[in-house]
Amino acid sequence: MIFAMDNELPLGLEQDDIWQGFRNLEAAITRHDGLYYGKSSPEISDWEYDQLKKKHRELLKEYPFLRTQASAADVGDDRRKGFRKVPHRIPMLSLGNTYNADELRAFVDRVCDSCGAEVSFVVEPKIDGAALSLIFENGALVCGVTRGNGSEGDDVTHNAKTIIGLPHSIERKDFPALLEVRGEVYITLADFEEINDQRQREGLDVFANARNLAAGSLKLLDPKLTHQRRLRFVAYEIGSCSREFPKHEEVLYFLEHCGIPTNVHRVAQNFADIWSAVEYYDRERRSYKFATDGAVIKVNERALRDKLGAISSAPRWAMAYKYCPERVVTRLLSIELSVGRTGIVAPVAHLEPIPICGTIVRHATLHNANEIARKDIRVGDFVVLEKAGEVIPAIVGIVPGRRPIDARPFIYPEFCPACNDSLKRLDGEVAYRCLNPNCPPQIARRLEHFASKQALDIDTLGPQRIEQLRDARLLERFSDIFRLTKAALLQLPNTKEKSANALLEAIELGKHRQLWRLLHGLGIPHVGAQTAKLLTRRWSSMEALMAAKLDELQSCEGVGNIVASSICSFFGDPANRQLIGELAALGLSMEDSIKESNSADKASFFAGKNFVITGTFRAYTREELKQRIERAGGNVKGSVSAKTHAVLVGESPGSKLADAERLGILTLDEEQVVALSGH
Ligand code: IVH
């Protein structure tokens, strides 16, 4: 019997299914490895290939017994017949990769947890070419080797010497006796096009992309042919070296000073820096001469790299973040209308589900009626969908040649799809609005906005919870939130003591937010978060703001005439004045000093409970916040579990925030901890 004891295998036939599925997956990976590495002519996109590898890793993790049979290569194999094989003194590993910002954050957290404060990172573009190791002995380029299977590669020295801009000898006193430079061989996009044009003129097959051409050209047997391919090189690492470099950034500077073409890079201290560099290289990459498909994030301190080590095929000190495939084509099944908090009725495209970058996309925004008409988008069309970074996908156009004969133009309705009130276009606006303030989806969206992170930030009071509370007739107006009782919550389906308590505590915290948050949450037309902040800087209490005259509001910096009259008419409405009165009576802070709870509350909030801290903070260090919690009787733990009472979240939080969200645990910010723990 092959099955080990440590798996949780389903019984019977399913075992065979798993085996069979795994074998098929391995066969597919092996085939695509051969096409990619061996023949330099892949049939599937990198993204699809990465998904196969991801599935392979997941199966091995879930069913450890499969490991006995696993054969798919971890790093691929680009060795070819006809070349001398050269062992790598230090293995040429592959890189772990992700398309997901949270997974990158988890990598950064892992590294920081293992290395402590002294770690920094270097972020570089990930060049989409072929890996090459160049050995310099006493300043002379003596050998060029492909990655091969990671342990040994093909000797391609004769081809490496044709690389444009690569020095064959370096005369510097400080040049190490032995230096192995690792980097990527590429062909510029301009050269690629020219080479393909020429091949087309000669009736030859064209190359699918610049990477395949570079990889293929590096492994030609005749260096004269390779020379015609105009290969170039960018260095991004060193392998064996007879000199110590404490930091990776120093390696890059040194190589650059030696005249070796070197990758651009940015040094980053934390996740926020890393992410901004990743986004920067995503914006810049269109202007590069070579193709890039992501960014590589590496530990800067070389001693820490040694400490972190490697798993079978990839180092623990580096990770590739790969950019999404940006555009895909799918079919527009229908256009539905969604009513927003301000009554705008926006068209939403319902699509034939399609994966972009790891998430299945089913909906996309169509903006407004004018946009649909301008792009002549019809139900049934094949549409081009674009997803840049993490933003909501948008339809950028249609594929005219694939329009079905029965594709129908979209006719905007005259009535609100939710409440049947007639739709209006206000002067100067492209959007249609439902002007009925009691329209049910508008109420739901207003409540969602009021409780959202951008407003009162009431943790766990999200769209689903709001819908559930509205179905139970417990929630209709903002003030109802603060009338919720534990007894009422416990009547709701799937609501246990713990989640009821968490919600009530979050509501309690929501009462004491800064005034701009409440003001923003009220949803006064034209008053966004920025305007709310400007207003509360000048009027630090709701009472004072409500008493402000139109001309006073107009004279406030950043508040124009439209905003000022919108505020006046909002507070002039008796129903709104009554709402504010109710909220004040229910205990919401109506002025900008964080109310301090009395010491008994403070003691009971922290006493005997467990807290976790993640991210960086503005006014206090982590240690200071830890001490505050401990002085108030709380315990600070390193990881989030079901026993955690609340997580203190700063800027650039780590995976602990995701853990808290997953477990429905309360989150606090710095101000709240300070207010609740007293001075
Ligand atoms: S560092 C231990 N940095 O991507 C691996 N690799 O998919 C160290 N690549 O094998 C590699 N740009 O061929 C590194 N800036 C960069 C890179 C880069 C492209 C390639 C490299 C690597 C592959 C992994």
C-alpha cells in the first residue's frame, strides 16, 4: 500500500481520481516545460503555466502521499544535445511567484518575522528573457552557462560572447579573482520586430515573442547566427564570488561600475515601499527596451539570505510578483442596472465568467449610458476587458468582427429597476438618478457607506450583515445601528455570542470616531472625506457646523459654492436635524476630541484579554502601544487566533489583518487604543 498515514484521503474511487488527476497534471507540466525550456516555443501563456504549477503545489500539500510519485521538474530544464554540460557551483534556483498582493505581503511578513528589524528589500523589474550565468576569472569572461536543470547547464560561452554591450575583460584592481554574474539575456522589442519582419520577407516562421527568440538564440550551435540575433544582457545577481558584498544593492552598484549592464532597482524598508516600487515598475515597463512580466522582491542583506535559505527549488529570500495579463475577451451576457447610495443608476455588465489574473471576473462597470452608446456596446457582443492592477475591470471596447447578428443595442429604462420611480438626468450630469430617497437599495448603500472603513469604520457591519439586519427589520435608519441589542442580534441566523459581542463593540467604537468620519458617513451630496476633513478643521463640533451660514461655508478653503449650498440645504432639512439629534442622544461624539471612557471602562476593555499588533504607527512605536495595552491589563500576542480579542492595525499591516478579517475579530487603530487605554 503506497498511501502514507499522514493524509486525509477521501476513500474509494476518489483516491484513484486524485492519482489520475495528479498524473495528468504532471504530464501537462512536463509537456509545457519541454515546449518552453527545450524548444523555446510554448503553447500556453505564463499565467496559465503558473496556474498548473500552483495546482501541483497545492495537491502535494493537501495529499502528501503524492510526493512519492512526484516527478515534474521544479525548475524546468533547458539543456540541449550538442552542448558541453557545466555544473553550477551554486545551484541556479527558480523563484516563487504570485499574482496576489496579499501573498506578497505574507512573504514580506514571513521574512520580517524571521529576520527582525534589520532587514531591507530590493525591488527590481523581472525581465522576461533567458537566465544566463557568466564566469569571470581574473577579470576575463571565460564561460557562459544556461540555467539547465538548476544543477548543471549548457556551455554557451561562444554565444555569450556575441552579447551586445557585455565586456569580455574587466581591468579593475578591486575586481574579484572569481566572479559569477547572473542575469537575463533578452532581445529588445525593436530588434525582435525587425528580426520577425525579415523572417516574414524570407518566408520563414515568425517567433511568438521576444523571450522565445532570446532563449532560442542563446542555444544555437552556430555563434554567427546568434550574433545576428543581437542578444543583450542585464545582470541581477551574483553566484560564486571571491569577495564579500554585505548588501545586494552594493552588488548592483559594483557591477554597474564595472561596465556590466545591470538591472534598475529600488531599496524598500517595508511593504508600503515595496508595493509602491512594484506599481512604479508596472507603470514604467512600457518604456523599457525589454519585456518585463513582474517585479522581483529580494532581501538586501546577503547574510540574512543565508539565514533564510531555500526550499527545494526557490530561495526563501526572494519572490516574484507577476503582473496580470491585462486584457481578455469575453461575452457580454446582459446589462443590469445597479442603484447606488446617491440614487445614481449605473449599468453593470454581466459577463461570461473569465479568469483574469487569478480571479474569475463576472461583472464589469459600463460607467453610464453615454459610454455604452459611444463604444456601441450591445448585449451578445464579445467585449475587451481590461484589468490594470487591482482595480475593478472595465470594458474598453468590443471585438467588431465577432458581433452576433442578433446583438441588441441597450435601451436605458425610464423607471428605477428597484422602486419604479421615474429616472431623471440632472443638469449637466451624464448619469441617470432615482430621486426617491426611500428606494430600498439606496437605503442599503447609504447604511453600508455610513459603516464603511471610509466613514465610521464599524468593523463587521458590512453589506451582508446590513442586509440580514434589514431583513429582520432591525435596521432602516443610521440611528437604528446604535439601538441594536445583544438579545436582538442573537435571534439572527448564524449569530453566536462572540460575533454579536464583536459587532456591539465595533458599534461602540464607531460612536467615538473623529467628526469628519461621521460627517462623511452622513452622505451629504458633494461632501467626500476630503471636504469633511476641511470642514471639521474649521468647525470642530457638529453644532457649530450646523449653525454656519452659507457665506461662512463658502469662505472655508476648499469648499466651493455648490458644496456650501448642499451643506446648508442638508442641515436646513428638519428630518436631518432630527437625525443628528437622535445620534447625539444615542451617544455619538459630535465634536473633535476623542472622548475618554472612564477608567472602569478602560480596565474592562483590555483586562485579561489578548491583543495582536500589526503594521507601523504614526505617533507611537509598537513597543509603546504594547506597553499601553499591558498596563491596562491586556496581553499582547504574536499571532491571531480565535482567542484574540482585537487586532491593533497600523499602516502597511501584515497578514494578521487578513487573519482578523477571516475570523471576524475586532480591529482597532492607534487613536482608539490610546483613547481606551488612557494616559
Ligand atoms: S533573481 C534564486 N532577479 O526570473 C533566483 N531573477 O522566474 C534568483 N529573472 O530564474 C533570481 N528578472 O531567470 C532575479 N530581477 C531579476 C530577474 C530574475 C528575471 C528571471 C530569472 C529567474 C526567473 C524566475
